[in-house]
Amino acid sequence: MSASWIDTALSQLNEEISNCEKVLFKFIEDKKRMTAQTTPIHLNRKLQDNPIAIIGMASLFPQARTLREYWENIINKVDCITDIPDSHWNVEDYYDPNPRTTEDKTYCKRGGFIPYVDFNPMEFGLPPNILEVTDVSQLLSLVVAKEAMEDAGYSASREFNRDNIGVILGVAQGKE
């Protein structure tokens, strides 16, 4: 790498950051202006009587085992759609470029694949023999829910009122 290449890259990065700052400042000003002009929103009575707070988060996305990795991928514009890993299935056995094939094959050989997650069923009080009949997304949900609780400061070693705590999971499986 030559020094001029690095200088050029740094200059482009500086310009990109400057543009982002301008857009962000404009957004903040627009938001302030909109807030000043709008009438107050009356919250649903249930929400007024039972406010909620998001105090912990966790995630599991393609090429992002943690929430931090997820945001880093977004910031760095990482394309997390990859070729089918060899550990999943043999592309030669299941791929056909013809989307109208009559064979039991797919015309897609790329996808978003989540990283490996170590799952210990005993940690959740599950006997190992139940794993065969449990959907993988349910097991992954347990792991992510536990991580969200830990992010909020609630771990197995801390006593807390479980009646006031809830975990909301969002799960999506897309098809092209």
C-alpha cells in the first residue's frame, strides 16, 4: 500500500463523515421543528397506567452473533448474504439455476446464515433428549432472551421480581 492511497482513503472517509454529520444535523433540526409544531399525542390508557422500559437487548443475525456485531455490519455496509457454507448442504446436490425445475431443487445458492451458537440444554433445565423434537428457532430464542436479560443486568445470580419482567422476541424467516 502506498502512502498516497492511504491519504486518498482517509480524505474520502473524512468527506463521508462530514456528509453524515450534515445529514444528521439537518435531521435533528427537522425533528425539533416537527416536535414544536405537532400537538401532544395522547397515549393509550393502558400504556399510561403501565409504562414499559426497554432496558436490555440482544440479537442474532447473519454474520452477527451479538448486537454490537450487527450494528458494526450496518455501519461498515457489510453484505451478510453469502454462498451456502459447506457445513449446511452441498450446493451441487440441491442447486438448479432454473427456477421452474420440476426436481426438488432450489435456484438459490446464497443466503443469510447465522453464526454457530453453543446451546447447553441443561442451562435452561431441558433434558438433552428433548432437543430432537424442539424447533431450532425456539432454542435460539432461549439463548437470545437470556442474553437480553443479562444485558439488562438480570442474571441467574441476581434476585428480581419476575412478575414485572418480560422478554419480547422478534423472529423472521424470509423467502426470496
